[in-house]
Amino acid sequence: MLRLKNLALTLAVLNGIAIFVFLTSSGILQSKEEPYLQEQIESKFFYNKTLGAELLDLLEKYEVMPLHYYNVGRTPSKEIGKVYLGVKHDPDYCKKVRHAVAEDPDVFFNELNFLTDDLPDTLIREKIIPRLGRDTLPNTTYAKIPKANSTVPRWFMDPKTTMYYIHAIMHYYHELGKEIGCLFQGYNHVAGMATLFRKDLIARSAVNYTYKYKDKPQCFDHTKFFPKTLSLDNKTECLEFFDYIKSEEYQQEKEERSIVFIRKISVGSHQGKGVQPVDEEEEKNLTAEYGGGKLCGKNMKSVIVQRYIHNPLLVKNHKFDFRIYMMVASVNPMIVYYHDGFLRVSLFEYDVTKNEKAMHLTNTAQSRLAMKKAMEGGAKNQTELEDFQFWNLTRFTDYLVEIGKIEDRSWLDNYLRPQFQHAMQHLIRMTQNTFYPISSSWKLLGIDFMLDEDLKLWFIEANVGPELKGSPKAKEIMMTRMVYDMFEIVTAYLKSRLKRAIKYINWLERSGQISYGDNGEVIVQKLAQRQHEYSEITKNYLDEEFEISADNTWIKIIDDNIDGLDRYNGMFNIECFDLS
């Protein structure tokens, strides 16, 4: 019996050792802090600047972005090499940036040097950039370069540029990661994001995402998230639309609601251009344009028709929508933040039977036109009109309490904000597989929502170039703080990956991983392994030194560095979480 006990004990010990060896070899028991990231290694400057520059060149592997990330109807073969706003091409630009980092990393830790194409009188260029840093190319604006002359090469980008805030999608003109958007810069575009901001592609993404949850409708149902959308350049959907508007059901619905659909241009249309409620006149126009459905599959204009929300919640009998902000702070891995926005309230009382465009649409461009018309009609002064158009979420909540629509102000934190945030999580999950994962990319988006009379939230569209207008004064204050805090977050990730890169290179030098060839060339032991390690440590996660300020007004809602339900702030139930 004693021998059996000893044998069992021996087997248990051996089994324990085997498990320990497995856990150790698999990395489960290893510290996240690898030897090359330990604190005793210098992280703010290179021990050897010349060697640092050479190692940065060796370790960073440039890969040409695959064609499928250019998914907005253009291909790089048509655009790469063209000039935008006089910016010259430089195939060695990112190499120059790396060498600038090696020479003086303090610039990248402590300065904000911007490249922007904003107009001179915008909030960003006139007020924010001068307070935060330096405008590296102050003439890159159509106010100073006429469009007819904008393709003439004029100047090179400064290698000490740390932050892009540019509306043009520059990676159509310059190779991403080689000529623009270098590793130690913040590039404010995400390649492959058309699935989120194109009206036709986001509708398709929502349908595909719903299919993943076909057996779990409690997790997501696009029919309760996004008004039904039909693409008229899709033959099947086009025929479905024209079959429906010929039906008795449609005629009855039109009698009850007046407007059943709204027509939109799905690609390259902003500020309400190409948007028109499908009233009698527009219905006739569409019928003629598509031959009553006979030209479906032949007329390939990028047009969608979308269900018109027939029971919108109103404020003081005026229609409104929400402009809420989302920042994709990183796509390598995915990290996303939420920020409060505001209501955009129409200046015209709502009447679904009238064809006043600014009554149906409340975006910024339509609001300006509405204000001009109201002023010409002898309405209130501009300050009062702007104040009526702009409502923050607290003012809106107080109004709902006042009219008895909700019980108290806790509704804002317990319902509305979480609804916005969870909707954004869904938007990212349904589209992120098309985003190009490069550490320098980030993006600010304006996400538009509506509430109906039942307080049901509807996603309307995502805007990748939201106008940051500074009036009224309350809006300027909110926008300014939001942008300051946005740049704090983006630069914190930039500084974190720079700090780890410096540590890693200094470790390579001090640990004897570097040798020299007969001609003095730098040789890195196990170069492929080192390149992989470097790629991993220059992914985005915050170093403790650069933690975001406690009073920062952005709220993180996705962080793929985190395992489990906390990745989404616990907003997904376990049965919905395991689907990607």
C-alpha cells in the first residue's frame, strides 16, 4: 500500500512538473514585461544615436498595403504619385522620420508638430494648433493654393511632423508607412474604413453582422438598429424597392405617413447633398430614372433609399438628430473611445407633409442655410438661433424631464449614453475586419443618431470628416476641450510605442545582440525574431508613464488588449461576446 502511495505521489509530482513546464514554455507564466522592457534600460534617448538610426531601419519592415484596403472605388495605381496641395513625394520620408527620432526623440515625446489642410479660419487651424504646437506647412490649404495649381509640387513634409489632421485621404497619394503615416507619427486616417462611412457598405455590414447572430436575435438585429436600406445599384434590392412602391401596401403606408423613404447618394456625398425625402415628385423622378425598375442592374449610380423614421422624437415640435463623437485611437489593436456630442435642432417646426429640406435634415450645412433663411425672414438674432440649434445632452435630458417623457436625469447615464456607446461597439465589430492594422492610424468620426417617440435609438450614418465648428460659444468650448483631450490620447499611444522602441534598441546594444560585418555594416542576431518582437512592442498599449488624465472627457469603450467581457466595458452579455 505504501509503495502505491509513493508511486501515486511521484506521478502527481511528475504531472505537476509537466504542467509547469508546459505553462512556462507556452508563455502563460511568463511576465508580460520582457527583459528588453525592464525599467533599468534607458527609454528616453538612444545610447548610440547612429546605431539607433540604423537599427530603426533594420527592425521596421515596410509592407505595401494590399489593394483590397483601397475600397472606396479607387485604386492606388490611379492615385499614388499624384500631388495634393503641393506636398512633394519622398520615398525616403519615413526613413528620415526614423533618423529624426534617433537624433532627437525629445521632439516626438514633447512636441506636437501638425500637418493639416484645414482652412485658416477654422477652429483647428486658427485656435487649437497654435496653442498646442506648430503648423509645419501653413500654406497647405485651398485658401492659399487654388485647386487648379494644387498638383504642382512645392514642398516636402517636415520629418519632425508628429501629428496629421488632414481631410484628404493622403494614403491615396503617398505610400502609407513609407511616404506618410510613419510609425512614430499619428496619421488621422484608417485605410479600409469605407465599410463604416459609406452609406451602402454600412447597410450591408449591418445585415451581415445580423446573420452572425441569426440564432441570437437578443444580441443584435439590424432592423432595430439601422433603418432598412436598399442600394439601387444592386439589382435585387433595386427591384425590391420598385416592386414595393407599386404595391397597395405602399400606397396605404404613404397615405398614413406621407413620407416612407428618403433617398441618399451613398458615396462621396456630405452635408446633406444628394439627400431627398421621397415625396410624390421624388418618387416620379426615381421611377423615370430607373424605368420603373426596368433599368435595375443597368443604372449603376451610387444611390440608396432608406426607410424614413416616421415617428421622430421632437423638441418643442422641431426635428433633431444627435451628432456624437467616436475616436478610433488605434487599429493595431483596436482601441475606441466615446465622447458626448450634441443635438442639431431644425429651425423649422416639423411637418412631414412639407418639402422644406432643412426641416427634414438637421446637419451643419443645412443648419447654416436654415439660419440664413430664418434671418432673411426677420426671425431672432443669430446668437439666439444658434443657441436653439445647439443643445447639449444635459439640456435635452432636462427638457424630457420637464415634459414628463422621462422620470429624472439619471436616464442620461443609465440609458442614453450607454446606448450610444453600445451602438458604437456594434459599428466597430461589424466593420473592423476591413481596417488596415497599422500602429500610426487613428480616426475621429461623427456618428449620427435619432430617437423616435418610443425613445428607441436609431443609427443614421458615420461621418469621417466631422466639421468642428466653433459657434455658438458653448459649442466652441466643448469642441476645444474635446480636441485637446483627443490629442492627449493619440500622443499617449505614440509616446508609449516610442518609449518601448527606444528601450528595445538600447537592450539590443547592451545585451550583445549587435555585431558588425567586414564592411562595418550592422548585424542583428536572429533578425527575423527581432523584427517580430519589435513589431509586437510597437503595437498600441499605454505605458504607465503616459496614462490618460483622470479628467479627460473621452471614455474608452473598446480595448482589444483586454481579455474577456471587460474588452467592451462589460456591455456584451457572455452569449454575444464569443462572436467576432
